[in-house]
Amino acid sequence: MRWVKLAVVALLAAFLLLAPNLLTSFYLRVVAEIMIYGLLAMAVNIMSGYTGLAPFGQAGIFGTAAYMVGFLVVKAGVDQMYMTVPAGIMAATVLAMVFGAIAIRTSGLYFLMITLAEGMIIWGLAIRLDKITGAENGLRGIARPELLRPFTTYYYVVLVVVALTAAAMYVVIKSPFGLTLQGIREGERRMRALGYNVPLHKWIAFVLAGFFSGIAGVLYVYYNNFVSPATVEFARSAEELLMVILGGAGTFVGPIIGSIIITSVRHGVSLYTDRWLMILGVIYVFTIMVTPGGIVRGVRQFGAWLRHRRASGAATQPQEAPEGAVMEGGE
């Protein structure tokens, strides 16, 4: 199966590199959006999939990075990306440090509710701080630098940044720290008994998720050239968590697959009907009924079932008698 995975990765890489030559401008923007939201879903997956804590306010951290860039460009007149990009990522990371220090004291449903409240705080500030956030009107005209004005150029920037960030996440997940997070997910009490500082590991995971969410937020605001309270609302956090669950929580490519499905349905089906949310709900319910662990685990289970069938068939297949052998009961 390894060669199949390598072939899929090679085909996907070739498609992404050639996408500007293969797709119209609309669908090229959809592909860029899939990558950005996929990156955010991967950040959520660090918490929900590998640590076992479902954050319901990640859009607040994601949107904080976007608002910081928007404020610097629109309100402060700073348009140099070497200043706005680090500022946006730093704002998201610092916010994650503060929110994480509060949230890690809880677990389960309480963690979900705390992170939901934290996200609602950011949404409320986005509505109230008119002079900073533009309130309901948001911040418009967040233009990219002249070099990145052509969308094809910016598409390749998104592709490179997402690829490098995903590679960094993979290193984190496969590191001893990542394995410790998975141990916390499987048995927090056992990890405490083994001497691990569980709260510290949770906090670091929260901060890392915030850092990567900040990168996604910066990419998004330059992609959209606009940020509003809709960027930080509860629906955005729920959608990202849904991407993780749909693709497969605790798997590396699951969030990307979830982003492909949800973003494609939103943009593709909504062109023909306003009931795209209902169709998305049907897809979600069907997936959970067939493969409760998500699409990636479902594919793995199906592949294992096929290999088992082939092995069983080979074991039960009758073997031919050697040449010259005398059959039982023969002369």
C-alpha cells in the first residue's frame, strides 16, 4: 500500500502545482480556501484528535490574527508584510497562551464550554470595538503588497506556506511530545502516574494550535482582503471541528479531507441550491453511520478487509497435485 500512498501524494502535488493552468479563477480560489481552512482544521486536530480536547473557540484565535493584520493595514497604515505577518501570528499565539492557561484546568464538556466562552469573548469584542475592528462592517481593503497582487502568485505563496506548516505539524505529531499527547488522550491518569506534567503538555498543545491557527488567519485575511465578526463567530469553530471529525480525528490527512468536502459542498452545491447545509448534514450523518472514526479510518478498515479477504482466499484455494502423484483410491 505504500506505493499507492506515494502515487496519491505525487498526483496531488502535481495537481496543486499545475492548478493555475488547469482551473478557472473561481475554482483556483476554492482550492486556496481549502488549503487555508485545512490548515486551520489541522491546528484544531492537535487538540481534538491528538490530545483529546475539543476546542470550540479556535475561530477566535484564527480571527485575532486576521484582525491584527487588518488593523495594521487599514487603521495604522502599515502594509509591509514583514511587519504585519509576524504581528498577526504573535497576537494569535499570545491569545492562545492566555486562553490555554484558563482552559487546561478543565476537561471534557467543561473544556468545550470554556473554549466556547473564550471564542464568544472575541466575537463580542469584534462587535463592540468599532474603532479597532469596524464592528459589523469589518475591515475592508486589506490589500496584499504589489508583488502578491496577482492571485496566481499569492496562490503559490499559500501552497508553500501550507506545505511547510503541515510538515512542521507532522514533525510535532511524530515527536516524543506528540506521542505524549496521544498518551494523554488515551489515559490522562496513567500519564500523571508515570510522572508526566499533563497540564503543561496540554498548555503547550493549546499554544501550538494557536500558533498554527495564526498562520492560517494571516493567510486568510490576505486571501479575503476583508475581516468581519463572521470570521470569529461560533459557526466557524464548529465547522472546523466538523472537518476534523468528518475526515478523521487523530489522523494527519483527515482534516484536509474534511476541508475538501465541506468547502467544496459550500461553493459547489450552493451554486445550484440554497439547501447545501442540508446536503452537508446528510454527508456527515452518512459518514458517521458508516465510519464512526471518520473517512480516513474507514478507508483503512476497508483496505484491511480487502487484504484479509485476499489472504483468506489464497489460504483456502485448493492446491494442484504434484505431477506423477498417485490419487487416493487410484490404481
